[in-house]
Amino acid sequence: MVADVVDGDTVVLDNGTEVRLVGIQAARLPLGRAGFETQPLAPEAHAATRELALGQRVTFYDGGQPIDRWSQTLAHLRDEVGRWLEGEMLSGGLARVYSFADNRAKVAEMLTLEGPTHVAGRGIEGRVVSASIVKGLAYMNFGDDWREDFTVTVAPRVMSLFREAGLDIEALSGQRIRVRGWLKDFNGPQIEITQPEPIDVLRP
């Protein structure tokens, strides 16, 4: 039974277990953290999760790794009528897909749910100018100058996931793709992906 709701993606069960809704991330509330401002839509996400989960008896199952490095339980939750909480938050536009290589169950389905509300504003779409693997690290460059243009990278530690999915990164050279993930600044704008699902190969 859900006894409390911490924020848009974290609930507390009546046995005291704190459960993080795996595979998604909602906007953050300060929760007593000094200098941390309420993120846009955080109150709305919190209210939506309270409406969905508080007082509900839930069934939970893991999506891969059941415990994170902070010893927090990670789980997908369904209520008594079968509503999938992660799916409800995504389809309502109050969370984004946030998954890792060791916790990928239902990622493809979650990205589909996220798509109608988020892709137009969050996705990065374009043609791969060159794709290569150097010392195990994969690069997909979207411009001629890799030091300044947008790049997608895949680390050696997760390369086996792409091979298992039949996704040949080097064969993406010249292909038009859409990729979703965290954008950072390293030799220009860059996204590092840890699993194949955030890449959509588009029609020419």
C-alpha cells in the first residue's frame, strides 16, 4: 500500500520501503535541499503521482537492477485496476524516460508513450555524417568538425547491448536518425547513450 508520495517519481509503501519509479524522471522538488529551486512542473508531477498512487495497493516488479547504489528500491508499479504508474506519468507529459543499461525493461514502450508529448521539444534528429569506433568508443558525428558539431557517443562497456540488438553503429553513417538523452558540452554538444532504444533509425 502506498502510504506517502515524496515527489513525482518516488513513493513510500506502508512497510516503510521507498520505491523509485524506475525508468522515468519527474521534475524535482527541493525536499529540504539548500539552494535547490523547484523545477518547472515539479508540483504538478507530485500532485499527479499522489492522485494515482496514494492509498492504492500496488504490485511492483523490477525492470532489471532492483536496487540502486543508494540502496533505494527500483520498480515498475501497477495499481489494483492495472494502471501502470510510469506509463501514466509519461503519457501525461509529467515525466521523461530515464533508463540505464542495467534497467531496460519496457524502455521501448516508455519511449513510445513519451513520444507524443516530448519528442517535438526534446528529440535531436539529423543525418549522421560519419560513424566510427575508436578504441572501443563509438562516435556518430552530425557535422564535419567533431570538435564543435553535435556528436552521439557509445561507451565500450555497453557496446554489447547494441550488438545484441543488431544495431551496427558504423553502418549508421549517412543514415537519418533521432536520438534522445541528456545533452552535455564536451567538444561541442554531445549525448552519450547507454542502450540502443533511444536511437530511432528514420526513413531517408
